[in-house]
Amino acid sequence: RNEREGVYWQPFTANRLLRANMEARTLVSAKGAYYTTSEGNKVFDTLSGLWCTPLGHAHPRIVEAVRKQAETLDFAPCFQLTHPGAISLAERIADLAPQEMNHVFFANSGSEAVDTALKVALGYHRIKGAGNRFRMIGRERGYHGVGFGGMSVGGIVSNRKMFAAGMMPGVDHLRHTYEPQHMAFTRGQPTWGTHRAEDLVRLVTLHDASTIAAVIVEPVQGSTGVIVPPVGYLQRLREICTANGILLIFDEVITGFGRMGENFGAQRFGVTPDIITFAKAVTNGIVPMGGVIVTDEIYNTFMTGPENAIEFCHGYTYSGHPMAAAVGHVVLDVMREEGLVARVRELEPVLEDAIHSLKDLDVIADIRNIGLTAGIDFKPVDGKPGARGLALFEAGLRNGLLLRCTGDTVSFGPPFISTAQELRDMVSTLRKLISQMG
Ligand code: PMP
């Protein structure tokens, strides 16, 4: 290999692992629901890239839209200026959101969307004269990106321990809802765990409601392995937030744009938050885009006087980027024309039946699913976590599956264009590979 040692620095300090097997892990092309590795293996994309390519790769209409937009308007400053694509995309996104959420602020990634949401929440209270509401409540096992805001409210200690000095002040976390002894192998939403929402009452009492700005949760915790909310849990969080003047933020970076079989998780779970964050699928992974959708109440508060709008000194060079907006339009067109959200609803029971059929495999500790997502946990080997996940990932690459394995957890979020047969084949291959692994 010709690369200079260490010039290319991968996320998550995976370099040592990677170098051992770089060739097999290098992806060189992608079409539809498949990647091709540099060794020539064609692998089914079981996580839609990183949850971000629901329409599959190299969609001809997206490719064409990118080319056309690059020729027409490749960049437009978003300070004092805008362009038609951003305005109309904001309108379309707002139309997909719950009724009272009609205003979109664009960012460029999930992490930026989360930081934007936290800043909107602080700004809102400040304008309302409740500037002492500075606390944020996240949730154990929550993932909200790698910005300082997202890391602070995130519930994964290992992600932030090196950066402890930069964490936001006044952040606390709800207990997670996942207890395998009560809910292992549940199909869809568990009925156990609704009471965990009462943990918010504890935090509200502990910190005094009047100091809390917002609660941020993923409707389904994606990055930590598809942790599905117990029935009624999100409703109860909503009630407690409303009763205490606290804003509720749904981080829908994974659950947004159809993955739950509804436009947003908000609709799937029948709960309207005050702020929704989105990213990933909105541009099908081809160019970055993220953003927040807020209620009329929040928007109107910011617009009560020009000084409030101006003091909200926040925005990114690439906010509402013309290339991203052009792709966003095509993504929404294709989703509508091809009925892809309804297709997710059709595929959900297929994935559910297939993935839960693995239950008899002795090495599996739990299987979960909702929408077009699923998670599997392996039992640790000799008390050491992670061995099976890594072995399965390697075996998958050689046997037709690109898998997302983190520790002992495998997460699934196949493209919406997958066929029922492809989902069943994916699970048959998994059975074979897991059985061989022992
Ligand atoms: N929030 C959630 C719920 C996510 O799943 C992710 C990414 N997996 C992020 C935020 C961060 O997004 P990004 O990596 O685009 O910054």
C-alpha cells in the first residue's frame, strides 16, 4: 500500500483495525441498494449508508438534479439573501411536519441541526423573559452528534469523556428505557417502561422547572441500537414538558422522512414536539443537509421584533445550500411519486418477521424493530463485549452484506427501495453467518 502511514485519519480511532484489512473495507462504487468493495464484492447496504440513502445510490434523477443545479446556481449566500429552492423546500418540509410546525431553519448535518435546536430553545426562553431557563435534559443512550451541544445532551459517556472541559453547563439526563429482562425480543413498541417518563418529574423537581429550557430525545434511539420507546412514553414526556413550560425537541435525524412509516416519528408516535431536527435522508446522502422545524409559537416569538431576529446570531455558510435544496426536492418528489413512506409500512412486517426469526440462535441476546429499522444484540463472549459484532462485520463484507456493527449490537435500516425478498435474503445470510460464527 502506498499511503503514507497515518495521513488518512479515520473517525473512532479505527485506524489500527482498518490498516489490517483496508482493502476489504474500501468501498469503490454504489448503485441502488448495493455497494461494491475494492475486492469486487457486491454487498447489500443494510443501513442505507449511515441511515441516509433511503432511495438507494446513484438515483438517476438525483444525479441529473445535481448536474443541473451546479450549472444553474451552485452557491448562494444565506445571510440577507436566499434562493427559490431553499424557500420552496422549507415549505415542503413544513407541509410534511405536524400541523402547527411551519418554519424551517437549515443547517448541514445532524450535529448542526441539534446545536441549532438547542440555541433556538435558549433564544426562545430568553425572548420570553425566561432567560434563567438554561438547563437541557437529554437521555441516557441518546446520540445527538458530535458538536459540543449534541455531545453534552448525548447519553454516551465514552463520546464525551475526553472533552469534559467543554461540556455545556446545566445538562442532566433522563434514565434510558431499555431493560432487556423486561422487554427482550419485543416486536415494535414495548409495553414495559412507560413509567420511565416519570424520571422527568424527578429532574423537574430536582432542578426546578423554571430553570429547564428543553428536553431532547430521539423518538427511537438509533445509533445505540434501535431502542424503541415504550407505549405512551413520549406522550408522557410531552405532558410533563407542557405542564412545566419546557420545550420538547425530537431529534429525528434518523426517524425523519419516512423511516418510521410516517413522515416523522412525531406522527408515528402521535406526539407533536416543539422542535424537530432532521438531516440524513432529506438529501439521500449525496450532499449534506440538516435543519430544524419549529412551531408557529417559536417562530412568532423570534419575529416579535427585528432585534430578536437579529440577535439570533446563528447560521452556517452553507445553510440551505442550492445543491442540497435541489436534491431535497427530488428526494421528496420520488418519495411521493413512488409512495415510499407507504412502502415502509408494507416492509415493516416483512423485516419484523424475518429478523425475529433469528430468535432461536443461541448467541443472540435481543432483537428489536420498528418502521424500517431493527437491532440485534449478541451475548458477550467470555464477558468481553464486541467480539461477535466485529467477526460478523468482516464475514458480511465477504458474503454480500454491509453491516453496521457497534460492539455487540447490529443495527439495520435498509433502503426504502429494498424488496421484501432482499430483506428475507439479508436475514437468511445473517442466519448462515451467525451460525458459522458460533
Ligand atoms: N442526531 C441523531 C439522532 C443521529 O442519529 C445523528 C447521526 N447518526 C446525529 C444527530 C448527528 O448527525 P451528523 O453525523 O450528520 O452530524
